Amino acid sequence: MHGFFRRAVVYDELSFDLLREVLPVSFSSVFIPGAGFMGSAIAYLIASKTDARVTLYDSFPEAIKKSQASVEKYVKTSVEKGFITAERGEQVKRSVAWTNKLEDASDADLVIEAIAEDLNMKHELFKTLDRVCKPDAIFASNTSSLPITSLAAVTRRSSRFLGMHFFSPAHVMKLLEIIPGIDTDCAVVDQIREYGKSIGKTVITSKDMPGFITTRLGMVLLNEAAFALMEGLSTAEEIDTGMVLGYNHPMGPLALADFVGLDICLHVMETLYEGFGDTKYRPCPLLRQLVTAGHLGKKTGKGFYKYEQKELAACGTKK
């Protein structure tokens, strides 16, 4: 009897696999809302690894101008380092376009959202895109912490919606974290996993929980390092040195927080704290204080470190 049930289970699993829709891995048209640093790097990555037409959207002319310069720089650097030929570089530049009209997403096969980490802004964007895009287009968000199921719920395509969390810079970092929502079709997850591999990524999959895998673990370390600094455990330099030399991290947690942006770190910790309701995710008061003062890290010249001088001068307690 047990053997019968075991064979029945195997048969059901095989039947499911046979019935599962087989979707194409490639996309001929990719639309990326958000022409910032991340969006531009994702656009270059896809244009350089595939034959897709890639369109970057932004409502700010200055953002589009900076994005165009970024893609030009990525191509130039890649050609100089021998990663791509000069001919391929010209092809890549021709395959990337910019627009300030969301209507230009109408023929997209894949949409990868890369705007600011603001849930309401993302909701409004996806509501509009859902009306504009064709029904079979796949929607993805590059969010590092916001709930995928919540983003998908404002559309009529929750089965074709998932998270595609790239890491900065997207054309260099090898990891891609995929996050299915509660209604995401398994075939869509498989398709995006294979697509990620085709553009050179190592792909991991996470459940749709606050912070997913990488942000949850990484930000807790950054937040705890901020507590250690606030409590006078050591200096910023020595805390970072301890993690770099003791744990073989390429960058210390406080320097990494400055690189990411302290405002982003605070926002993620608030998301984790709200999502789990657990005090272990409580944002460090020093982190909140620095953000309130406008000291957001490298982008403002000051965070846990000061960046006005060539040598980093640690902020906070000194030995």
C-alpha cells in the first residue's frame, strides 16, 4: 500500500512537470522604469548579453542624460578591457533607447522596475503599466526589501509578477535573487531563472518575506555595526577592519553602509522592523540620527566616515 501511494505521488509530480507550460527564455523587448544607476546598469547588462531592444524610462530629463552617459561609459570600459569588441559595443549602444513616456512599454515582453524604494510610488507605476502593457508581459521589481505580493496585487497579472533583485553594479555583480509572489506561476519563475542564467547570473530564490535572503542578512550586520559604534565598542575603522580581516569581507559593514546610502539602510531596517515586528530589527538610533542630519554616506560626503579628504576620517567614537 505504501508503495502504491509513493508511485502515485511520483506520477503526480511527473504529470505536473509534463503539464507545466514551457516558456521561452529570451525576450525581444525589455522596458526598465527608472534610469538611475541601477536601471542603467541593468539595461547595459541585458543589451550586452542579449539581442533585446532595451528601453529606459524616466520622467526627469537630467536622469535620462546621466543614464545615457553611464551606458556610454560602460560600453567604453568594456571595449577597452576586451570584454566586448568595438563592433559589439556599437550594437549595444544602438539597442538601448530612452523615453519619458510610459506608453512606450506597450510592446515590452519583460518589465524590470528600478525606481526608488517607495511602496506607494511603485504601486502607482505598476497600476499604469498594467493598463499599458500587453497581457502576457512579465512584470518584475528590482526591490531589495518591499513585498512582491503587495506590488503584484495592484495589477491584473499577479501570476506573471515576481522580484528580480540585482546587486550593484548590476553588470558586474554575479548574483540575481528571484522572489516569487504568492500567486506567481511556477513556469514564470522557471523562465526568469533560466533568463538570469543566460545573462551570466548565479540565481537564488527566496520566499516573499521582508528583506528576502540577502537584504535581511546583510542589513542586520550593518545595523549591528552601527550599534557597536554608537556604544563605543571601537572606532569605525577598527570595526570594519575586524570584519574585513577576520571574516574575509571585501568591505567593512560601516563603509558598505556609506556606499549603499544610510537613508536606504534606514528604510530597509524600518521595513524589516515593521514586517517582522521583532525588536532585533530595530534601526540603530545613530543610523537614524545621521540620516536626520542629512549625512547619507558617500553621496553626501559624510556618513559613518567623512569623504571630503582623500583619507577616510571616521565619524563617531575615537580611541
